[in-house]
Amino acid sequence: MRTRLVLAALVALSTGCVSQGKFNEKALEAEGLTKNLTDEKAARTAAEAKIKALEEQQAALNQEKVALETRLNASENRLTSAAAERRALEEKNAQLAALNDELARNTKKLAQAKEELEKKSSEYENLAQSLKQEISDGKIELSEMKGRMTVQLKDKILFASGSARVGKEGQEALVKIADALKTVRGRIIRVEGHTDDVPTGGGQFASNWELSLARAMAVVHSLQDSGVDPTSLSAAGYGQYQPIVANDTPEHKSQNRRIEIVLAPSLGGR
């Protein structure tokens, strides 16, 4: 607009007759307008440059904002992951604590059960003391579990081969056993006879059934004669059919030839 005014002034001066003063006035006005126009262009250029700089700065700020948001999201994801991991660890720790508690309870129960199993009765202690030498020599084995006590005697300490008659050494051992059993109350005393798998060959005993039972009965009579209450005594013969090891060697056959005196709780409690 101002450019048109300057041009119009110049045209007017060139086409009309004006005074020198008027001319000078118009010239100054035109010069002023030109200067204003130049200043405005410079100002606009500066403004455009500033706007461009601001736009570039804004773009940089936007990029920085995006980067910060990305970092923030990553941090939030890590925090979320860490929180989830912590919860998982806490749950795992709780499970382990529960397992430890259960293990402690089971360990205590096992210890109590073991203590109960290993707890020996007064009859066991009396027999162990009475038969200390025989047990030490390996002629007699003594065991007790869950209230059931077993005195195991090798057949050679009691009987000659193929015989059901108690020998002198066996009789001495049975007297010691009887001394410990005289005061027993509330127990069934069952004498069990066992043999190996070698046939008897006929004669006095038709089979190992008869031999094992005859030996058990001989021990029962010996205990009764030594003062054990006969109402608590019983006998059983198992022949070769309840071996403790395979009958495959002379040593194993010897282990299977045995007398077992079993003390079990009486149902009547007498």
C-alpha cells in the first residue's frame, strides 16, 4: 500500500508543476515512506527468522518430549515388571515358608514316631540285660517295634540237627528268658518254630511242619517249667515257609533255622 503511495507521489511530481518547497516536502515524504517500507521488510524478515527459530526450537522440544515420554514409559514398564517380579517373589517366599512349616511339622512327627519305635519296654530291657552275653555272642537277637518284641534264637543253641529236644546250652538260655518273662502282664507270648527248606527225610518228623511245631512246643514247655504263666503261652510251627533270607547258601539256611519268641499286646489285656 505504502509502495503505491510513494509511486503516486513521484508520478504527481513528474507530471504536474509544483513548487520547489512542495517538491521537497513530497520527496521527504517519499523518502520516509521508503525507509519505513525497508524497516518493515527488515522487521518482517527478522520476525520470520525468529518464528523459524522458535519453530525449530519447538520441534527440538517436541523431540525431547517424545524421548522423555519414551524413557518414562520404559521406566514405568520396568517398575511394573519389578512390581510383578516382587509379587511373584513374595508369593514364592510365602510358599517356601509354608513348605518349611510343613517340613518342620513332619520332621517333628517323624522324630516322635522314631522315638516311639525305638522306645524299649521294661521286658525288653530286662531281657537285654539277662541275655547280654548271648546277644554279644550272636546266639540271640532281640528286637522291639511298635510294642511287638521278638527274641530270636538260632536253632543250634537249642537243638541238635533234626531233633526237637532242647539241649543244655539252650535250656540255660531259656531259663534266663523265662526269668524276664515271669512278670510279663498284658502280653501274648507266642513261640514260633521255623526251618530251612531241607526235607526231614521221614522218620520221627514227616515234614518240616511237624519239626518246627515240635521245637516250638519244646520251648513252650521249657518256659512253663521255668515259671512263665502258661495262660499267656502259645506255639506255632511255620516250617520252611517264612524264611528271613533265601535258602541258597549254608549260611542262609542256618539263619532260617530259628525259634522266635514273640511278645505282642494281648487283646484281653490280662
